[in-house]
Amino acid sequence: MTASVELDRHARGAAARPTPLGPAALSAPLTEAVETLQARIRAGGPLRIEGHGSKHFYGGELKGETLSTRALHGVLAYEPSELYVTAAAGTSLAELEATLADQGQHLAFEPPRFSDGSLGTGTVGGMVAAGLSGPARSTAGAVRDHVLGLSMINGRGELLHFGGTVMKNVAGYDVSRLMAGAMGVLGLMVQVTLKVLPRPVASTTLRFELPQDQALLQMNRWGGLPLPISATAWWDGALVVRLSGADAAVRAAMQRMGGDLIPAAMADPFWRGLRDQDDEFFIGARRAVQGGASMWRIGVPATAPAMSLHGEQLIEWGGAQRWVVTPMAPAQLRDTVASVGGHATLFRARDKTSGVFSPLSVPLARIHRELKAQFDPEGRFNPGRLYPDL
């Protein structure tokens, strides 16, 4: 799902104006850093929000002076028994995940950790702002489904808070999840509360030699069965399926599905590479982009048939997410994707003049502009990162 679609999905849940918070509502270690950031925002001028800079390649052109979140650092609250964690927006994903791993827990949506950044492989704020999920998204849910609450600074320099620490508290203003995929155009996240889950007890990977059309049919058949499938990936004639859950359920599924068992020593690096986009397909894609091709991230219904797209494809999420590296003209590719009910995001490219995210309808464009006007009336945050006029 594109960043713009994520934003549209929750736009109607956001009302006119929230109530600004006082400093007492913020975690004490962040107070001084927040006050410094508020002063910088109130000083005016366009600002480019940056954590590690690991997703500079994603979205529209970078504009404005850098507004760093790195002073917003640390795991601020963690209740393993309650399945939630609160972390400052500039906290590295590596630090957060290490904390969760000590308690046998994880971020079930498997956010990618990109190696593009000069300062690290991603932060909590950048993870939410980009709204990107990894191989388990089709079964575990997206980033937005795991955001319980957050604090943010709007374009007026006001500190605001939304949501809570449990899902039943996420009512009224739906800004917590509205921020997922908004590319930072609405405000600067200060701290985020996330739902966490236990790591699965057992996991195994199976491999099937299938052409694309048969692989799509098989993934759809399995999708209607009570199987503990946590991730799928098809590329170059091979369908790879990860089973995760209780040991008995995983073993029963293996016997029912068949296929070739992939040893954990090979499977684990494969899924990590797919999650972090540094496996063979994505490395080749980045090289192709340097040569003038474009890399597209395509969201379609899982039941959509194989598409005639010139170039190399990788399919995830039971058929719902498809990557293609192609020299096709953007308009031609988007028309092809739209014909099966999908949308296409220009994920990596040297030329982004055609627009990164799918064009909005007139009503949705109006909603975007009105939201931007409410949260960032002077247009200071990440101008043009989502759409040219946002």
C-alpha cells in the first residue's frame, strides 16, 4: 500500500484540532530536546526531517534544512506482559529490536532496515513515516496496525499526543495511524508506542518450483486454508513459503503442503535479505536503476492474475505486493496495474518527474490538502516528499 493510500485510509478519522500538551505529558528524558526542536520549527522555513537518512531514496525530492531526530533517543517504556513498547522517534531499529529480543518478542510486521543511510539502518520515526512493512505484512498486518499512540510536534510548534498503550484506547483522533505512511508531511514524531508480539515458537521454510501464474493460484488456495503461513515470495520460477507458529501446526502444514525443506541456515538469511532489501533481487534492482531502469512497488488484490510487465518481478504477500524492475514508461505501467485494481509506487529511480505515488482523485487530493493545512499550515515539513503540492 502506498504512503498516500495509507494517509487516505485514516483521513476521515482525524477531526479539526487536537489539544496541545504541556511538557509534563512528555517522557522526561525528551523534554529538553523537544523544546529545542519546537524553537527551530517556530523559526520558520522549510524543514527536512531526518533520522538516519536510510530512506532518502524513497519519495519525492529532498528539500529544506535538515531537522534531525537523533536527539530523541531511547526506549522510554516497555511492558512485555502488556505487549507494548514506547520509544523516542530517533531510536534506532537495531536498539529497539535488541530490547524486544531479550524478552522473546519482536515487531511482527518486520519493518525493513535499509543500509542506504550514512548514520544507521533506520529509526522508529522513519519506520512509521515511511509506512513500509516486510515479508510478514500479509499475516501480521502493516505498520499502522501496530501503532498504538504517539506524540508529535505540528507546524505551529505545538506538542500533541494521540492514542494510548492498548488498542481500545485508540479512538477519536486517528492521527497515530494517520502518520503511518505520511512521509513526515504532517509533523515531527517525538515518541511512538507500538504493539509487540512474541516470536513464533517454530518456523520452517518450503520451496516449490512453479511458474508465476501457478504460484499465484497456489498462494490463493493456501490463503483459504488454516495454514500457519507467515510469508511468501516468488522469484525466478521458485515459490518460497515460510511457516511460523506452534510446532505441531508447522509440522502438520509441512506434511500437507509438501515441497522441499530449506535448512534454517539458508532460509533465515533469505528472509532477512528480503526484509531488508539487500538480497540478490534488490541488489540487482539497484544496479539496474543506476543504468536507467526504474524499480516499482505494486499493490494489487492478492487474486490479481500475472501481469504483462516488461522486466524482472518478485512477488510477496500472497500475491498482493509485486516488485518489478523495468524500463517501461510510468504511464503505461500505471495503466496496466490499474486495470487489475492496483496502484504503483515509483520506489527507486533516477528520474521521478512522473511522480512517485499514484495520482489522487480530486476528492482525495482535497482531503490531503485540508489535513496538511490543519497540521502544517505553513508547509514546513518535508515539502514535496509525498506529492508536489504537499
